[in-house]
Amino acid sequence: DGELNALLFLLRTEAVGGEEGGAGSGFGGAEGHRSAPVDTAAPDYVGSSIGKEAAAARVLEVFDYASANGRVSEPTYTAAAAVACAAGDASRGVALMEEMATSGVPARHRSYAPVFEALAAAGRHADAEKLLTHMSTAAIEPLPPTAAELTATLRAAAAAGEAGAARPLLDRILNEVSLLPPAHGAALARWFRESAPHAPALKAEGAQTSGSAGAQTDGWRVEERVQLSADGVCPFFGTRMDAVFLSEGEYGEFKSRVDSLAEKRASNPEQLANLKSFLARHGPFEVVIDAANVALYNQNFAGGGFNVQQIEQLVAQCAAQIPGACHPPLVILHENRVSTAMKTEEGRRVLGVLKKHNCLFATPRGANDDWYWLYAAVAAGDKGLLVSNDQMRDHLFQMLRPREFVRYRARHQVKYDFNGARSQGNKLGCQLYLPKPYTECMQVHDDGATWHVPVSEDDSGEVHWVCAHA
């Protein structure tokens, strides 16, 4: 079916454009990324000669052919839904999503994207809410709604004049989404400027307001790309962001979820059991280091490579900047990396010291070391710290609940660089950045009159804020 999917991609691109978010959406896929733009004027562009209408018709022909011959797949349904929604037939898009589930075909967030955009444009808020439920419960592989679907539903409610739906949807974004991609942050800023109801309608206790009352904005001031002060104060509205951490019960649930997922990701039951045994014998370790992340930091230059001296320096810097830790840091490194490093004199010296003090754990071959350092850090409890610059955005971490994960990271992740002042005891200029005094998550203050939304740039990971105040 590879050829069939390639044909569908070309036809769909000709019919509705090269972005995965759907016609006129301004959105990308589930994480807000966009496909590379297609040069439809290029002489070798296959679809450039048939036109949008013909391409759309051909997409539906291919879909009918695939259906008749038992060759339907996620790309088949996604292309057909995109074409239907671009033509204004949102109902057909919804029906295709339902049919995909009944046919046993797992959907992806990109499958739903054009349908939500069409429902938003049509103001079909009730149908968007039903589709949110469908994707998270009825789909073959349940998909948790992301900022894309929730902001589209928010826009659908605004177009329908359903002011009472605004606060519950904002609460879902607050509780279910961590950092927003730039496109969705911009969309939320537009919503506050153009469609947000009066501030009283966004009070938690006013969430059940219905009808069109307050359907137009009333003096919302919106600022984008805002940088907070070091202690989390908004320069425009003077609001101080809160440190929002997990409660004891929430932390217990989060720890159980990490444990369960780590067990499932292990290639055999003994892998994680070995780590648990190591922690029981040699812990507690209040600081856990993602050593591969550290050793490879800033090594993308000619002659660069796996730098064990950076591990050594960071371990020393932990002692200097985290003096309250009752035990030296635990360094977690894949067995392949350990074996290679031990072939060098420098590697034997650095890793040998860590081994001697029982502070080095080598993750086994065939295992993903991400789960090991995350498990060890979470097992350390409320005082545990994880030293890593990993932004933890890949599919492994997406299996964790966003609300719990972002709050865990805000309290427990320590970042670093090697660009600081150098000294006799810190020859590489290692510097640790302890957790901020506030949490980078969507926050609401002043009884719903002030909202702050963190937006993360895709490449750099830099966080800026959308701020709205009535």
C-alpha cells in the first residue's frame, strides 16, 4: 500500500494544500508541526497539472477503490476526510472518523485535525465535543486531545455563541495540555482578542452560563511572546506565576504509571528488576544524571564525541550546587556507552571512580535508557532531582499524562550547560539550573480575569507566554 499512500499524499496536497492541519487551519499535526511546503509550480511536481477539483475527486475515487478492495488505512481515511472538510462537508469528515474506528483502523491526531477545523469554522460546537469524546474513548487506540483539538473546539463554541462552554474548555487545556506549540498559542491569543466572552463568564463558578450572553470580548488585553521575570512575574499585569506541584496522591499515581510503563517497555522482566535491586542496595539517590545527554552536550563539531570529562565535571558541580543531597549522584548510562568509554584511559578513570562508589548503573543492551533514568528519579520521591537537558517530547514520554508530567518536570528537572565561568575546580564552566520557583503551565488568576499560557518553540525549547487580562 506504499504506492497507494504516496499517490494519496500527492493528490491530497494538490487538493487541500501541504499542511496536515486541514484547509485554512493554520495548525499543524498533533504537536503543531507543519509539513514542508510543496512547490506546486515546480516542473516535476506530479499533481500540478490536474487542479484542485480534479485532485479532490481522485482522492475520493482512490478511497472508494481502497474500500472496495479491503485496502483502507489511516492515510486513506485521513485524505478523504481532509478533502470532504475542505469542501465544507464536516459531517462526512465526522462519519469517516467513526467509520475508521468501526473498521478497526487506528487513527492519528492528524486524522482528526481537518474535521475539527471544519467544525470550528461551521460553529458546530456540540459535534466537536462529541468528537473529543470519540477520539479519547471510541477510537481503536484512544488519543488524548491535544491543544489542536481543544482550541478548535473552543473556537467552535465561540462561533456558536456558547459562552458557557469557554471556561470548561479552558480548564481542559489547563489540565490536559502542558506547553502549547506556537501555532496553538497564537490561536488562543486570537481567541482572547476576538471571541472571548466577558470576564465574569470565565469564572469557574460561571462555567455553566449558556446562550449568547457575553459572546463578544469586552476589553481583553492580550500580549504575546512575553518573558517572565526570574521569579515568574508577568511584566505587563504584575501577576506572579504559582509553583504548581503534584499532591502526595498525584505523585503516587504518577510513580505507579511510570513503573507500569517502564515494565512494559523492558524487553524482559529482569531488566527493570536489576535497577530496582541496585537502588535498594546502594540508594537512596536524590540526584540522577542522564549521562549520555551530558557527555554528548555541545559535541557536534569536528573532533567532538562522547566526553566523559563532562560527566565528571557535572558530578562535581552537583556536590557544589546541591549540597543537601545525602548521597553522590547516580549516573545512568547505556551499557554500550560504558563499554566504549572503558576502552580509553580517561573513560576508565572517570567511570572507574563512579563504579567504585556504586554510583554508576549501566542500562542493558536492547533497553532504552530514558526509562531507567526517569524511573530512578521518580523513585527518589519528592526530593529527587533529574539532571538532563532532554526536552522529553518523544513518543515515550507522550504516554504519560501531560498534566502530571509537566508538573513533575517543573519541580524535579535540573538543566545545565558548560558555558559558565571557569575555575580551578570547574575547568569546563559547568553550571546547573535548578527548578524555577514557578511552573511553566497554563495558569488562571483573578477569578478568571487573568490567564497566562506558556508557549514552547519547537526547536530551541524556549518558553514564552501569551498573557490575557480583562
